[in-house]
Amino acid sequence: MEETGFSLLPFFVWMQESSFSQFMLDTTWSQPIVQLMHLVALSVFAGSVLIVDLRLLGVGVVKTPLAKVADEATPWMVWALVALLITGTPSLMSLAMKQYFSPFFWWKMQLLVLGLIFTFTIRRRLTQTDESKLGPVWPKVAGMFSISLWCGVAIGARLIGLFS
Amino acid sequence: MLRALFETVEAFPSSVAIRESLNGYPILLTSHVIGMCVFAGLVMMMDFRLAGFGNRSTSITDVQSRLFPWQMVGLVISAISGLLLVYGQPMRFFPNFYFWTKNLLILLAGINIWYFHTKTYQTVEEWNTDPTPPFAARLAGIVSIVLWASIVMVGRMIAYPGLVPQWWLDLGLEG
């Protein structure tokens, strides 16, 4: 980022110095509460993603049509994602400098962007397509790719807190 | 007695090895989170079906039997990593309020599963495809969601050993 002359550092400094971050750091319970809700949202998100990915891999609830499984999981996935963003933002703001200088934060964010794009374009499309036209290979590739991407996000996320 | 057990384990060379390993803690903690995602995530997908909140096009026996093996994969990953985390630092966990609360909640979740499978689930054929299952099944689903969400949250709170009721600190378990 520095090489192109564009830096997000001022933005991260602004987040860190905001009165909201100060409030987060000054109140004993605010950080844990936000983390707890983030983890519960993560569990729901993971479940709603996995039930579709397992179905894509041909090992999940195979008697239900793929599009149905995806239709029913998507609202939970989207709402869990909203909850993850809402609870993730205060965490990011109050620890902005730590996040900025953690390689795992950038690892997480890059995979997250990739995961979101993939999920709402290719994967969404795939789950809406008539299964007989998909063949045996692509759904499995998509399922494996999705699981790997989101595991990568979770691993990166966990490591931010451990190395600073 | 329990304290003596935890102290004995802490002195084991294998416990010391985990404690002093450079990558042991990050690897175990990360595995625990991945295991949690798979286990808690898929258990809640099954609970949503039972509670009538989601996955309503799939029959209950299908959700249960097709997700079960993967729930077990998640359980094995989180249980092994969790046990090793405790094994590596027993005396960090022994005085921890949230550690014991988490164990208690896991026990309650186990009782809920046992009760559901020995009683409510026996008549599943009668309501297998109902989008909204009968009250007893919905209740089991909701109780399970509440318990597992609490277990996830209480687990995270283990990292805040000081944010606990004063009476717990007064027990003087820190030693």
C-alpha cells in the first residue's frame, strides 16, 4: 500500500483516536460483549454457509433440491453477516492500530472480500442453476473453495488476537 | 481433590511441553474456533429446523442424519483441541469461573440431547415433514440454541478471568 503512495494509515489513526474507540476502551464490558456477539453470529454464519457447501459437495441434505437448501439458508447467512459487520466494526475501531500492523488482519480482510464476492456471485448463481446442468465437478469445486476461503478468514481472524 | 488433579496434570512433562511450545497455543486455539464453527454452526442449523425457524423444506430425520457425521467432525476437533488447551494449562483454567460455567452448560446441553432423543424424537415419524414441529420439539430446538450460544459466549469469557462475580473471587481458588 505504501508503495502506491496510498495509505489507509490516517483512516486507522482516525478510528483509533475517535471518541467511540475511547468509549470502547474505557468501559469494562463493551469489548467482551461485542466479541461474544461476534462469535455467536460467526457460528450461525458458519452453519448457514456449511449446510449449503456440504450439499454442494454431495454429502449434506441431498434429498432436498440444492436451490431450496440455499434459499432457506441465505436469510440466516445474510443476517449473520450483518451481525458480524455490526459487531466487528467496534472491535476494529477500538483496536485499529493493532489491526493495521497485524499481517493477519490484512490476510483476513482480503480473504473476506474474496469470500463475499464469490458467495454472492458465482456460488449464488451455482445454487440457483438447475442441478442436472451443473455436472458432478463444479458444485464440488465451489463447495471446497467456499469452505477453504471461510476457514482462511476464521484462521486469520483468530491469529490477529494472538500475535501483535 | 480436584485441585490436586489439576496440579498433578500441570506437572506432567507433556503438559509442560504444550505450555512451553511456541506454536501449540495458537494452533490449538485456532482449531478450537474452526471446530466450533462446524459443530455449533451445524447444531444450530438442526435446531433451527426443530424450532421451525429454518431449513423447513428438509425433513427432520434428513437434517438430523445427514448433518450428524459433520457435527461429529466438528465436535471431535473442538473437544480434542479444548482438552489439550486445558491439559496444557490446568491451573489457568482451574480458578476460572467461566471454565466451570462452560462445563456445566455443556452438561445441560447433553441432558437436553438425551431427553430429546429418548422422549420427543421417538414420535418423529408423525411430524417429520411438518414445517413447524410440535411444541416439545420446538422447545428442544430453542433450548439447544440458547445453550450452545451461551457455551460459545462463556467460552470466550474464559479470557476475562477478572470479570466475574465477587463471591467467586472470594473463594480464593487462584491460590
